[in-house]
Amino acid sequence: MFVSLAVLTPNSLLLLAAVSIVALVLLIARFKLNAIVAITLISLLLGLGAGMEPAKVAESFGAGIAKTMGQLAMIIGLGTMLGKMLAESGGANVVASGVVRFFGAKRVDYAVMVAAFVIGVSVFFQVGLLLLGPIVYALARETKMPILRIGLPLAAGLSTAHGLIPPHPGPLAAISTLGADIGKTIMWSLFVVGPPVALVTGPLLARWVTPGVVPANAGLGESASAKPSAPNPPGFTLSLFTILLPVLLMLVGTVAELLWPAKQIGAGTWQANVHTWADFIGNATVAMLIAVLFSFWSFGFARGLTRHQILRFSEDCLAPAAGVLLVISAGGGFSMVLNASGVGNALADVGKNMHMSPLLLGWLIAGMLRVAVGSATVSVQTAAGIMLPLVQADPHINKELLVLSMGAGSLLLSHVNDGGFWLVKEYFGMDIPQTLKTWTIVETGIAVMSITLILIVNAVI
């Protein structure tokens, strides 16, 4: 006999969620249970313990897996192929050598952070990590620098852009809900808040958290970054263009929306037709597919590789990627069960009863939701809905800075219910304790420094 969800107090739900997260970490880190098995087991027990109907528990877990797979499966698969072709052609080494010559061996982590932040403006976190990851491994080999010293600045630059800057879905959803100005939001995030946050939490914080942390095993990135097989490596310009091709294609849709907003053009006009095709080409999966097909020429046939070698490379790299995707998808299932059990609503109720600065309140609500449900986008969307009545009642609240504060909060304390946590862990070959000591601290640093700068800007203006 399962108790009704209504009789569970918010405090009981929050305690249950905390116990579940601790149990999950212990099962994987202490008792060495397979991550996929552990996440599935804890997800089901959490749902049952929260009073959900057994069928609803299984349905929610499956829905979370389906949603995550639908968003990431093709992106991770195609991104892994592109990274493999980049490595096998020698393009990763070519780009790495160029970066070292330009910036110097001691500053490659800053160079990687800047590249990640710029590229991260227009691509999803996962895409950016897979595109630039092989170059990071090549840089680590060339400079003899620990992989995490360069890898964490890469992830920090991408994450900062993902959490703060439109057109990423979280900030964009909050802008729509609150009626904020997208241009002002981009200005504050891209030129005022984002760069110093990425600088401090990327290279500087990484130098503090990485000493003594040696990846526990060979991650997906290392297995995808083998020594080149091509007899004729590509040039720097061609390598860079191939890497940036999906980024450029994804920008096509963004540019079309800026030039001809969909709400302002009539159906059947040439602008509408251009907008339709721009959205299609700018879709992450379509852009990645076009880039992979181009890489078969630029990193394959043009480099002296045969079609049999290209086929083998594109198939071999998918085996480790499949394991990563299953772990990330299981994390998505866990996140969905947490949300369906009422944990997110319980945290939202706690946040609404706190009396503080609206910007700090928005940050805290988004942060608590992030800790509970894992998804940064869901956290920002939900927090924006909770904050809307307050914004409507007080016209003096800076809506653009509120969007940024909730985006910053949505990056707080990345842990085992976050798909990005598992991707960073698996890509760099860390175990859970190592990922908590490095990536979780970096993400929390991004959230804390962002809200600090936002409050300072708000006080000044």
C-alpha cells in the first residue's frame, strides 16, 4: 500500500531526495556498482518511497531516458565521429600546435577557455565539449600539462555561455516568461558578466582544484584522440573551419531569427521560406551531420584515408560513446523521477517563502531546483514562472539581470542527477569523487561568482 503523495510534507520529500543522492554516490563510488544499474535502482526506490504509483515511477523514469536520448543521442554520436576524424587526420595536433605557438605553452588553458566561451555562445554544452575535446587532449600531450588543467577551462567556458547567454534555451525561456529585453540580456551576459566569470572559474579555479587529481581511467576523450592515421595532415585553416562548421551552421538559424523574427513575418513570404530552411540547417543534429559528412572529405579522403578506414573510424568510436550515452540517459531518468515525485515543487515552496533581494531570490530558487532536478533549463524555466508575479508587482526589478541571476543559479552544484556531470566525468575518465572535487566546484564557482557580479552591477545601475 503506497501512501498518497499529498501526505508527504515538503521536508520529507527533500530528505528523501538527499538520502537518495547520497545512496547513489555510495553505491557507485564505495561499493563499485555499475553506474547505470545504480541510477536505475535508486530512481525506482525514490519514486516508490515518495508515494508514487509503481507504474508512474517506471513511466517517469522511461520518459526521462527518452527525453535525454532524444536531445543528445545523435549529437553525441555525430560529435564523437567528428572528433575521431579530427584526431585520426592529425587535425587536432595541427590546431594544438598553432594554439601553443600563438599563446605559449603556459597560457593554453586561457586560450581554450576563450575559444570555449565564444563557441559556447551558439552551440550546446555537449556539442562544444565533443568538438573541442580532441584538441584539448592534443594540447595536453604537446605541453605535458595534466588533462584536467586544460579540460576544466574548456567545460567552464562552455557552461558559462550555456547558463547565461541567449539563445540557449534556459535564458531564452526566462526572457519569454518575464518579458525581458533579449538585446540587453545578451549585452550584460556577453560583455559584462560572462567573460570575468569564465576567466576566474576556468583557468584560475582549475589550477586550484586539479593538483593531485589524476583521472581514474581512460575516458571517452582519450579513446577518441588516438595518434593520427592519415599520411597527409590537414592545414590549420581547414582544420579550424571543419571544427567550426557546425557552429556556423547553427548560427544560421539564430541570424535568420534576428533578421526576420518568426512572429513578424507572414506565412508564404520569401522571408518565411528562408526562416524555415535556416531553422532546419541550424538544427543541432542537421548541422552536426553536415559537418561529419564534410569531415569525411576534409579529414578523410583529402588526407589519403580510404573509405574502409573512414568507415572503421566512424564505427569504432561509437562503442565508448554508447556507454556514456546510457549513463547520461539514466541520469535523465533519475532527474525526471525527482521532478515527478514533487521534490522540485517542495523546493519552490521553500524558496517562495524567503524574503530577500529579487535577484538573489531568483538565483536561490533556480539553484535549489537545479540541485533537485538536475536540468539547468528546467530550473530556469520553473524559477521564471515562480518569479513572474513578483516581477509584475514591482516594475523596478531589472528583468534582464533577473534572467541572468536565475541562469547563474541553474548551474549550482552539478551532481549525479545532471547529464552534464556524467558527460564531463566519462569524457575525462574521472570517478565520481574526482568529478565532485573538480567539476562540481567549478560549476558552483560559476554560479556564485555570477550572482556576485550581477548584484554589483544592479547596485551600480
